[in-house]
Amino acid sequence: MAIADMRELGSSGLRKQGGVVYEEYLTELSGSRWFKVVREMQDHPIVGAMLYLLEMQIRQVTWTVKPADESKTARKWATFTNDCFHDMSFTWADTMSEVVSMFSYGHAVLELVYKLRGGETSKPETDSRYDDGLIGWRKWTIRAQDTFEWQFDAHGGVQGIVQSDPYATPSIQNVPIPIEKLLLFRTSSTRNNPNGRSFLRTAYRSYYFAKHLANVQAIFYERLNGVPHGKVPSQLLSATATTAQKAILTNMQEILANLRIDEQAALITPSDRDEHGNPYYEVTLLRADASAGYDIEATIIRNHQEILMSLLADVIMLGHDSTGSNALSVTKMDMFWTGVNALVAGIADVINGHAIRKLMKLNKVPVRLWPTAVPGSVERVDLDQLGQYLVRMAGSGIVLDDPDLQKYLLRQANMPISAALEAGKVSQRTQPTQAESSMADAGRSSREATKQQNTQGEGN
């Protein structure tokens, strides 16, 4: 039997020095400077709306815990895990809000803090709704992205973080936290980069132009849609100008620089004229040729769309203009839901592969009994389309008495599920109900109408 070489010989090739990753090619967007840019971008109305939409969609996802099999023991550990999710000091929705900070920064690191479930006590290490003496989660708590550096092994593997938080009480300085205590959520794992890749990085160029063009537009409106242009006697501009003339020129320059629309907007110039009737002093506005095609507003809107397109979130812009079709909006929504569902699946992978795995190992649960956290779909089903599909199913003779199918349909309509149905109990029927008979009749009528139309078409 051949002996396998268990050694790891190469490395990931990640550009790093110490505990800092240097994959960014723009120096102004690397290190602590990037954190400042992120906070600034989060306050932009378009970026903020995009991030808020993603956060709210992921917060409302319904999670269930699936047992490893149908045995009583497997269901017991699935129930235990589900209880742990709801026995933490932070709500699950709040925990998800911390996880989705990875969209802004590219990664989110949460520390797993455990407790011994000892019932209601005054100690956070044992306080719990349950008193079975098992180890549960006390909380998953965020470790702010700008407070730590990474720890790597010789091959580029992440071994943990070293955190320094000067704002903590007392101050935390160079506290190592091993990877066994951490959950690392990231948007990308290229080169095993623990920083991931921020969604805002792709949108940064469009954000930069939109921000600066908005400032230019505001100045443009404030400056009366033009550049103030002043005419003064040439003597004021000559090298032989007197002190008094230089003072007049300086005053004129200040007037032009401060000329804008506000509550004190006013301008007074001398009415004196030369021998040819031309005023000594004159103020006008230099304006760009409107026919040249300089449309600042359209350019800003285009950059806003590019920001949203970087995340397939341009559905936010639907209805803000008169272009597009219903089919296009449906396609955009489908692409958005697909992207969000993929993000939720990535979150579930970390929860199952690390959080639940570590919890089961602490409680010495056999691997074959480890449960799985399963997220629901983010997308809301069109009930009208679903109803039409069910009519066609019933018309085909399919009996819709499966408990899982019935629970799914009730959840889609936000309708209550009975305790008997939740337990998987349904009444056994040999005859279809009146509703199913009606759906079957409707399905047969629909097929006959379609057949008749096709026959007429062939005759023509």
C-alpha cells in the first residue's frame, strides 16, 4: 500500500506582511484608509439603500434545523441545536445584522462565546432557559474589522486574530483569539484571503464620480449656473498699481469668489463709465454651451445605476424612470433573488461547518448525529402563479395531501400551520376534497379549451 504524503508544501500566495493583507493595488484604499472609505460610502443614499435591502432580506430568512436522520436521538440533537440558536443574549436577527457587515468590509469575524446551560442564574456563563448541563452558545459577538490583525501559519492558513481595541473598558491590547473560537464569514475566499472582497470595492469608482459630480452640481446651482467673470480697469492689474488699486482688486476678487445664491445674495458695482460709455467695473457669468451635451444629472444617475449593478441590486431603480418592461423587471428580480440566496447559502455553510460542528464536538455528539441548519428561500413566491400551477397539478390527477407540501404552501401565504400538520399528521382520504375536485375540473376545462384552440388553428 502506497504511503500518502500528508505534508503541505506550498502556500496560498496571498500578499501579506505580518497580520495585514496587501492585495489592494490602490494605496488610498488599503489598510485603515479603506475602513474610513467604507464608513463614508455606507452613508451614501444609494449605497445605504443597497446595503439596507440586503440586510433586511437576510434578516427575515427563516432558519430550520434538520436532524441527521429520523431517529429519536438525531431529532433530540436537532431540537437542542435549534434551542441554542434562540438561547443567546442577542436575537438571531441581530446576529445576522453583524454577519452581513461582511458585505461592506468583505468579511465579518464573530467570536463564539459558550455557556453551561444551568437554568436561570445570575452568571452569564451559566444563565439559560434550559438546565440540562449541556454546553450551548452564550452569544456570537462581532469583532470589529478595524480592531484586529490576522494570524497566519507558514502556508497562508488563518490561525486566528490579534485584537487591540482602545475603546474597550478596560482597554484590550494584543489579545490573541484562536480560529477555534471564531466564525469567519467572507464574500470571497480567493487565495484564502480572510479579508474577502468588499461589495463596495467594485462600486467605489462609480461612487467616487457620483459623489464629486454631485458636489460640482451643487456648486453649479449655487453659483448661478455659471462662473463669475469680472471686468476691472487694466491699471488694477498692472505692476505699477497703487496700494489703493491693489486693495480694490483684492476686494473684487473676494466678491467674485463668494458670489452665490444664499440669504445675503447681493452685488453692488460703481455706475461710472469711461468716455466711450463702457462701465469701469462689470460682473457677468460664463456659461458652458448647453448644446455641447454636458448633463451632470444624467451622469450622476448613470453612476448610481452602476453602483447598484455591481450587486445586481438595480431593482431599487425600478419605477424611477419610464423605461423598461415588466419582463425585464421580473428578470432583474430573479437575478437579485438568486444572488441573495447564494449569499445565504454561504452563511449556512459557515454555520454548519464551524458553529454547529464545534458545538457538537464540545458536547461529544457522534458525527452521524450532527444536525444541519437550513435557511429558507429569500424570494417571495407569486401566489397567483403558484395557484395556477396547483390547478394544473390537480387537473393532472395529482393528490395534494403531502404534509410537507401543505406546510410549504401555508408558509408562502403566511397562514398558520396546525399542530397536527406541523407534526406531519394528515387525514387519510380515499376521495378528493371538493376543492381538489374543483381544481381538477378547472384543469380539465383548461386543457379542453387549449385543445379546441389548437384544432381551430389547424383548420385555418
